[in-house]
Amino acid sequence: MAIEGVMRSGHVQIRVLDLAAAIHHYTEYYGLILTASDDRRAYLKGWDEFDHHSLVLREADEPGMDHVAFKVRGENDLDRIEGELRERLIAVTQIPAGEQLGVGRRIAFTVPTGHRIELYATCEQVGNGLPLRNPDVWPDGLKGMKASRFEHVLLYGPGVEATVALLSSVLGFVVAEDVVTEDGARIGAFLTAASKSHDIAFIEAPEARFHHLAYWLESWDDIRQAADIIRKKNIAIDIGPTRHGISRGLTIYFFDPSGNRNEVFSGSYQHYPDRPTITWDAAELGKAIFYYEGRLNEAFLSVTT
Amino acid sequence: MAIEGVMRSGHVQIRVLDLAAAIHHYTEYYGLILTASDDRRAYLKGWDEFDHHSLVLREADEPGMDHVAFKVRGENDLDRIEGELRERLIAVTQIPAGEQLGVGRRIAFTVPTGHRIELYATCEQVGNGLPLRNPDVWPDGLKGMKASRFEHVLLYGPGVEATVALLSSVLGFVVAEDVVTEDGARIGAFLTAASKSHDIAFIEAPEARFHHLAYWLESWDDIRQAADIIRKKNIAIDIGPTRHGISRGLTIYFFDPSGNRNEVFSGSYQHYPDRPTITWDAAELGKAIFYYEGRLNEAFLSVTT
Amino acid sequence: MAIEGVMRSGHVQIRVLDLAAAIHHYTEYYGLILTASDDRRAYLKGWDEFDHHSLVLREADEPGMDHVAFKVRGENDLDRIEGELRERLIAVTQIPAGEQLGVGRRIAFTVPTGHRIELYATCEQVGNGLPLRNPDVWPDGLKGMKASRFEHVLLYGPGVEATVALLSSVLGFVVAEDVVTEDGARIGAFLTAASKSHDIAFIEAPEARFHHLAYWLESWDDIRQAADIIRKKNIAIDIGPTRHGISRGLTIYFFDPSGNRNEVFSGSYQHYPDRPTITWDAAELGKAIFYYEGRLNEAFLSVTT
Amino acid sequence: MAIEGVMRSGHVQIRVLDLAAAIHHYTEYYGLILTASDDRRAYLKGWDEFDHHSLVLREADEPGMDHVAFKVRGENDLDRIEGELRERLIAVTQIPAGEQLGVGRRIAFTVPTGHRIELYATCEQVGNGLPLRNPDVWPDGLKGMKASRFEHVLLYGPGVEATVALLSSVLGFVVAEDVVTEDGARIGAFLTAASKSHDIAFIEAPEARFHHLAYWLESWDDIRQAADIIRKKNIAIDIGPTRHGISRGLTIYFFDPSGNRNEVFSGSYQHYPDRPTITWDAAELGKAIFYYEGRLNEAFLSVTT
């Protein structure tokens, strides 16, 4: 009972052109905590996460996302989901424990949009920097924007409808909000595993691309401070501070040194299974994405990695 | 999968001495929406709730709580839970659909602390004042503190440990945070059904009493505005604005005209089943409850209804 | 001693195409209080101002600014300043008391940028909606963005340097911040009468135009709420929420129904005469005006009334 | 014209029992910048102040205030004020330039409440950590509460009415708000030099004592963060976060290691000479001082240094 099966977006592995530059960006400016690194990959977490990491940076020749992984409640969930995927003739790859530091065995499959989705049940806990007994409300030494927890990714690709069908039926995701054309075709979907407004979102596009990853900030005032830091540190800004119509989230978008888009996100609502799906007409996409501007900026549609 | 079984604290029915005065307090100042009333009871909801109500006011000679009800995901959850309760020889009362306006059948039982707990699966949806297609971020006409959704209740009574055991084993609640004496006795427990830091909390006390009900506000700035309204309208304040150590929530406590304690609450964290339980020593109860003051005010322990 | 001579920007009179539509915009959305109107003009004030009005709307065929008026401390300041202007061979017009409702005699002159500047010493006080004895912190019944006090105007025109020289020498204005070209020419100036970061600002341009008027909001959270209202009410937005490099002010720009630009403004600093002037290079104008975006939007330079 | 004569509260010199402990408190927690120190005194400033210091800590056997000093616009103001004081047969002490590091000559006198008031016109400028050309909105490296500028002191002593009369007539202070008994006796006065809601305040009491010094924070969210720091660092809290009725300021009170009371303060209004004086009845003193609590805590009246 309570939260079962897929709990949340657990980590995302992205490609960066220069590992050292990326680590600097994600620790000093985004405010993540570096928990481990080797010459190929670096592992980072939001300060208020207990698991070993929620972001993996992998040095590569091109930016983009390797995979996004959801954490499930138990090892048996992995077996059950693997079985259901295979029943649907979907190829499943098994990744042994330890391939990522601290993470147990994972299973991986590809959704119709072309993105690799992974699932895992166990991860070493390193804690949130506070004791489990009589803790303070935040630890000393936080930096930059103080991103506190991994929130979601947004992906571009073909076959949003089929991807939603798969994630809903096998993984139990719920469509919190979606975007439909005049013909009724669903060209955008924001899916939640449990209570976040979205753990993952898809926008229909010709090929599989990575749009952004988001971490949580505590308030609109922290969004302002993030904006100050973006300017002070000459980080490439995309848009914001602004608000989404979809999710009502308070937001600012910017880019890491490799061109991967980052978001810091706050506000929004708590989702439950009896909350009705909110639908946006494609004609209102501007307001849906950037509530204040009422229109998309060019970068939103064209710049992905 | 995802959120199953008990989803959340769904509604609370409390007793008030003067129904008209209570309606005025909860609509004009707390900012709830009145959805229905008869000469005995009034039904209210937070603006961002879709269900018919989350607060029922019943006119009576003494203040206090009649019951708190949790919403489960499906009717079959009611049958299953009723069966598990009866197996444990716990008396279960069946309440027919319609006893509360808009609410389906409920089952009720009493926990060791002496409080009546109810469960229900269906409730008429009246919406959150916004269209389901291309909605704005909030509706016009909100009043007072703009309480947006029912958050939790805190109850005083004997037998916290046994109550926690029952709610955990049968209803699937998880202890997010608790308070223990030097001897290891648990004298306080904050339980979550899904992802809130707590849906219900108990403090060990000689008899069953109602401590407070809480609704959600969006920000610390809204807590300040609530404080302004409390003073402007001569509402009896208890304490705040302040912060809890437990849950890290931002808060202010005050009283309705009948003496029932209200809270407005913001901040806090998102709970998942793999988040470790936080434990507070009874010697640190002051910091646990009122993080800034570092000690309890006298009213917190002594004033209940 | 203390604040002498010119105290602050006291009121601005602007032209609107439809008086009723303008009144609706400035009261329901901007949140000003209508204190009087006739068939030609409407008088409005921010809720926390004591004087009869700070904004006068005059129905006309074209939008724009009639004049901006500064309030001086005493009637003798008017005589002294009139004398100093005439000594410089600057034409001064005397406007009798009562030409604007509640306002005493005014003197008017034209600065090199082509704008009409007025001065007055007395204005009927209507209060801020709170008693002078044991007041609450804000009155009931505030609407929309709750603009609290007139902050400044920004004007476009030729001869910024000469205008600054005149306002500094005769009216005692201080340049808090300015913008200079590579050649050292001053193409922008932000002038303060006393302690605001600016009471009036000028940007060099070929002809006399009105860029915007600004009122004060209490916080960044109020700026967010203003942005929500702009979208909900389909008000034409220009840019924001964002921040200025000049003044560090938190801001959002939008338009009244006649196309006059409005700003709501918060944050910034307190100016004193010993604060050094901050200078911006024209090459950094983007960051100076819109700190987060780092560049001007096209409207900022081209849309004026 | 503009701001003339006394501009603002410029610095305060207080006594501390342990200079190193005090420096640690005021730099690491309060967030001031240490600009100089010798074995007797330490000089500190708020980050957004340009002058060399606004707080001087002097090691001594007892806590309390040595003097508070107002900065005047010019050296001639010192001569004029000294003359006016002597005409009133008030003893004036001349302090040579350099007695405090970076500060020009000062004059000192004692007001009826028994406190030493000083005036000075010149102070070395060390800047606010940002360039004067194309600055960012805040410098890197700020600590703790990030106190940005000296705001005011509140003093207890006998003869408030006479003190107000002297400061008004000779120094040009204006009473922004006051507190009167049923008999009409003024037992509290909040005086402004220019545009702050108060630069200095007095409460009638049997002997000359120091109640608190206050620095400015930018927002209510910064007040919350200050409260977090107070608890995390085990700083002795007095009361708050709360709001004043007088000045409407958002506030929290706490103590330095020597027992001197500190305040961080935000919000409030901009004062101009034509703003009417707000008067509070002594019977409403609770609401006047602590708007939310509606009553004084015992410490407010009894704990002074």
C-alpha cells in the first residue's frame, strides 16, 4: 500500500564534453554534492537526497542523455516489470549491480520515443548531510543554487502516445497533464509516478533528444537567487524566472557548459491518482509552457542535446 | 502501482459551538470554499482540492474532532482493510453513502488513542475553480489566507505505539518522524500515507483529544500574510510564524471561534518509502516542535479540544 | 535639514484613449485607489500614499505623458526654484491651485529632453486607508497587484546631459547611476531627489517620449503575483519578472489599455548623497537594464508613448 | 536641497566582553564585513555600505553602547550643529579625526535619556565589494544572515520627551511614530533623519540603557533564513520571526555573545516629511511592538545592556 512499484525519477546519466568543467558547474553553481568520481564519470546528488546520487556525468564527445532511471520500491518490482515488458516483446537489458557506484542491479529498455529508461530498487544511502536524530533544517556548506532533489526530465521524440501507453500500463505512471492537437493527437505528456506533478515528460518530435533535467528549489526567492547566480557567473540562460502553465511550477532554464539544459523548479502541486488530468490545446502551448510570456521562445523548441 | 491503498488524509469532521461563526471564520479568514451546508453541518474545501469537501463543521455543545477520514484509492481497498481490521478483532462500523454529502460509503474504527478513524473511496468532485482545459494558475475570488488543501491532523491520546502499529500494519502508513523518551518509548509519531511529511500525527497523552488541523499555503510569504490577517481580524493566535524541526514545516497556529486549533503549513519535504525515519529525543521536543523558539509554549501541551 | 527642497516624484499625468477602460485597469489590476474623477480626468493613488493622488488619467486621442510633478517641501521652495529657473532664462508657467483636484499651485517648465516638469508643495491628504492611531499594517479591500506608492518615470528624449545638469543644479537631483558611451557621452541617467534609487530617469533618444511609470510592490513574491494577474487578465506583457542591473530593482513591465507602459518595482537600495555614482558602459546596457536576460528586448527601445 | 544635514545613523560603538567571540558572531552569523581591528576595537560594515564601518566593537567589562553616531552631509553641518547645541548650553565634546579608524572629526553630546550621541561628516570609503562600473547585484562570499546596512538603534532612558525636542529642533529629526500614555505623555518615539522609518528610537525608562541595534535584510525570506541560522548556531533568540506594528517592519531579535541585543529588519515604509506621525496608545504597546503576538515578551522590557 501507499507508494508502491515505481516511486520516482531516481537518477539521470548525461554526457558532458569536459568532466571537470561539468563538475564545477553542477557543484559550485547548481549546488549539487559530489559523492564520487573516476576518470569517466562523476556522481552527484541534491543536498536533501539520501541516495548516493541522482545525477551521473559521463565524459563524451557529444552532450545528451544516456538514460533516465526510476527507483522502484523493491527488487521484486524489477522482476515483475521485466516480465511484463518481455510479455510485450520489449527487449530488456540487465545491468549488474555496481555498474554505477552504489547502485544495485538495473534493468533497461527503450521507449518508442527512442530514450533509454532504466529501473533499479537499491542504492547505497549516504544521507542528506544531517543526522537522523534531532536534525537541523539544512546542513552547513551548501553552495550556489542549493538544488535539493532531482525532480524530472523532459524528453523530445517520436511516438509520445505509444510511450505514454507503455509507461502507464507497465510502470503505472499517470498522465497529470497533456497537450493535444485540434485532431486530438497527444503531442505532449507529463507523467507522474507518485505525487510529483511530473517525474518525466515527453514532447512529440522527429528524433530522440534530451530537453532538460530539473532539480527542486524551496521557493520563488530561491529561483531569484538562482537567476542572480546565472548572471554573476555568466551561465548561459535560456529563459526565466518565469512560471509554467503546466504544473504551475516556478522556473528558470539555463545550460551547463556542454549545452545540456538545466532547470531549477519550485511551487507546483501534489498529485494523487484521483486528480483529473489537465489538458492543454496545442494552440495554447505558449501559455502552457511559459505562462507569463504566453509564447515559446525559439530555444525551447530548437535547442536540445 | 504508484500510490495505492490509503492515499491521503481526505477530510476531518470537527465540532463547533456556533455554525455561522465557524463558517465565517473558515471561509473569510482561513479561505476555504463552502460547498454545501444544512442546519447541522457545513462542508468546506481548500481551493485547490477537487473533492466536494475536506472539512465538515458540525454544530455541537463542545468543540473537538468527530473523526478524521482517509481517502483510499478504490472500493476494494475498503473491503480489504475492513477484513484485516476484523481479523484483528477490531470493531468496524459501516457508514452508508450519503451520510456526508457527496461521499460514498465509509468504514470507521477506533484507534488505541481513542480517536475515530474513517476510510472512504469515493467523493463527488466539484473541481478547483479552474477549467480542466488550459487552466490559469489560480482562480479569482480567493479570500483570506487562501488555504489550498487539507494537510494533516495532530491528535493527543494514550497508546501512541499501539496506534502506530495498527496504522502501519493495516493501513500501510509509514513513520516519517517520531519522538522517543530516554527509555526508548515512542511518545510522538508523524505518519505519512504517501508523500506528505505527515497525514496524521499522535502525541502520547492521558486522554483522546484534538490538537489541530492543518491546511497548506504556498509559501513563507503566505504564512506572513496569514499572520497579518490573524492580527487584523483579532483571531486568537497560539504561536508563530515559526518553523517546525519535525517536518521542517513553516507554520502559524491559531484558534477558530470554538477554540479548535488551526494551522497553516508550508515548506517541508516530499516523503518516499526509502526515506529513513527521523527520530527526536524527548529532551529535544522544544526544538522538534518549535525550531526557532527551541521550547514549547504552554498552550501547545495544554490547550486541546 | 533632513529632506529639503524636492522630496520625491509626486504625481504623473498621462493620456489614455478610454478613461473608463483605463480606470478599470489601474484600479482592478494595478490596484490603485480611485479618489476622484470627472468626465475628463481620473485621480488615483497607491494605497500607502497619503496625498490625494499620484496618477492622473486624462482622456485624449493619443497616449503619452502630459507631465511629471515633483513635490517640494514648502511653498517657499517653489518661489526659490522659480527664481533660479528664470535666472537661467527658462520659461516657467504658473498653474493655479485647484487645476488638479486637491493640489495647490504648481510651476511648470520644460527640460531639454522636451518633457514638462512640474513642482508643487501642497496636496490634500486623504490618508492611506488606515487610522493614524494604532493602525494595522494594511487596509482591507486591496485589489490586484496592490501597487503601494508612486516610484518613478523613465523618459526618452534628446539632451539627457543638459537635462541632468538643469535638474541637478536647480532642483538638487543626484545622479545615482548613469550610462555612458565609449566616448564618454552620458546617454542615460537615473536621478534621485532624496533616498529612492531613482525618482526620474532619462534615456537619450531623438524625440520626447514616455517610456514608463512605476509603482512600488513590497516583495519579489508580489512581483510573481503581479505576473500571475497579467496572464490571468490578458494584460499585454512587455518583459519580466526580471531584475534590473541599474538599481538592482525587481520588476515586471506591461501595458495599460492605451499602450502606456507600466512597471511594478521592488527591492533596490536606499540612496544617500554620499553614495558613489554607479556607471554603466553602453556596451553593457543589456545587463544594466535586464540583468537576467543580459540584453534588451526590442520593445524596450522601440515602444514608447 | 534633497537630503541635507543629518543623513542617517552612521555607526554605533558597543562594548563586548570578548572581542574575538564578538567578531566571530558579527562576521560569521550576522554577516558583517570586518574592515579593521586592533587589540581594543574591531570595525565592521554591512556588505552594501560604502563607508569604512558602521559597527565598532570595543572590548570591555560590561556590554552596552558607548555611543551612536549620525553622519551629516558636510563639515559645516558639524559647526552649525555644535553652535546650536552650545547656544542651548549643551556641552559638546570634540573628537579628533582618526580616533576611530577612517573617520573624520566628530562632535559628541549627551541627550536627556543619558546616551552619548555623536556626529561626523567624513568617513573613508572602502566600497561595497562591487565595482562602481557595471556591477553585479551582490558580491561573492557573503556569510550568515548577510546583514546589508546599519538601520537603527533603540535606547531606553529617562526624558524621552526632552530628548525628542532636542533632536528635532537641533538635528532636524522627525517623529515618524510615537507612543503616548492616557495622560498624553510620550513614552516612546521613533525618529527619522531622512527616509528610513526610524534612525533612532527611545523608550522611557528609569536609566540609560541600550536595547538593540538593527541591520537591514532584503526580504521576509532572509528573515526566515536568519531564524534558521540562529537555531543552527545556538544563538540566544529573543523573539521572532515576527512583525512590528510600529514601522510594520519584519524582524527577529537575538543576542550577541555579550548579551547585546541584535535585530535584523526588513519591510517597513519610506518616510517623507509630509507623512503624518502615527501614534500608538500605551495600552496598545503589545501590538505596536510585536504585531503578531499582540503583547510584549518579558525580555523586551527587562533585558537591556
